[in-house]
Amino acid sequence: MGRTLRVSTRNASFQQWSALLTNRTKRQRAGEFLVQGVRPITLAVQRGWPVHALLHADGVPLSRWARDLLDGVAGSRVAVAPELLRELGGKDEDQPELVAVVGLPADRLERIPTGPDALVVVFDRPTAPGNIGTLVRSADAFGAAGLVVVGHAADPYDPRAVRASTGSLFAIPVVRTGSHHDVLDWVAALRGRGLPVQIVGTDETGEGEIAEHDLTGPTVLLVGNETSGLSAAWRQSCDRMLRIPIAGAASSLNAATAGTVALYEAARQRRARPAPPG
């Protein structure tokens, strides 16, 4: 293990890391965010994300997993007073073994791979970081190429979103855009190159049931804001608006849950699709 820095007080470095927990602007300005938990940190390293620093509790014996990461990661190694690391871990009752400081990727839609089977999820102005993380996890599980967070929204690099994704944030591209126009321009460019992308919205008043619509081709799947659903601009841009039939006393589904159901249906149809001849 190489040279280890030590932080025993709430110095400038600690204050910077602490700000990454709660301050989106400072995350963006610093170009980094905090990652907590064994699986998320492991996936961040395995998927080649830039680890700027690995923080561990000073004077506390480390597991083989932690020692291997500290030996193998090029970023700084910092021994932090245990009570301070606990604050950065985000859970008062637990002592994290490691906390990673990871670099933010560029918000470019070109990071999302496209092709004849492309399935891209767009989350319109989500307000809950946990819903973003949950939908990222579902997008990863059901084979989506990426997820786009549009407009004035919660941050996918908020620690609550990172935890809710259980590491899937590092497995598929997640891109933030300021406006639906960015996505529509991107789709127009893909169509201009011959890719027949359809834009499908989900809403409880959609004109057709999602299981009755073909989702096997290149598809942009829209999920609306938790309270107000899809914006009027998005509704006007959809090729189809589809509904998920529900019963019981529930008036609607949670946004991330609705997105998960839609993703499952797309994956189900794609699995059932006949294999090409030859």
C-alpha cells in the first residue's frame, strides 16, 4: 500500500467531501461525488470510473476487499478519523469501511449506445433521488442502453440516488439534460441516420395498453414527474401514449415503479421475439 494521507479534523478536505453529500452545485463544481457501500464502490472500480480518493477509517483493521482496493486504485488513499468517516458514510448507525470520491462523467447523450435494439429511458423532472436510483437499477436489470434525467430535477449523483441504484449507476450511462429539446434533437439525429426510433410515453390515461404495443424496436421510453406526470411538451412529442392497467384502490403507480413495469414489458417482448433466420 502506497503513501496514506491522514485527516483527523474537519479540515478543508473533510469539508469539501462533506459538501458532496448534500450540495449539488459543489458536486458539479468539484467534478466528483461520494460513493458509499461495498457493491457500488466495487462496480465503480470494475467499470473503470475515475476514483480520485479512497477514504478509510484510521486505525481500524481492513478487510481483504478494502486492502485490495486500496492497493489497486490509483487515487489518493486517506485515513480518516472513524467518527468523521461515519459522517461521510451517510448512515449514523454504521461504520463504513471505505468511502470513494469518484469523478463525474460528462453529460453527453452520445455516451448512450444506440442501435436497432436501443431502449433508452427518459425521466422527466424527477424530484426524488431514490426514484432515480431505483429506475437506474431497473433500466440496468431489463437491458436498457441508458437513462436520461431531463429538466429541473433531483441529481442522480446525490448519495441517495447512488445507494438506490445499488451500483447500476456505474453499469449504464446516466445523462442529465436541461430540456426535452436536447433529447428530441438527439432522436432527430438518430432518425436522420436511418434508425427508426419511437418515442413512447407512459400515463394512466394513455390510449393503449403497454402490452399491446410493439416495444421491440429502438425506443425512447418516457417516465413522468412523480406528481404531475409528463410535461405538455413531452406529451406532444410522443408517438404513442400508453397506460399500465391497474386495479384495486390505487389511483396510480409510483413513477419508478411504472417505469420498471414498462421496462419489464419491453424486455419480455424482446425475449419473445422470434430469432432471425440463419
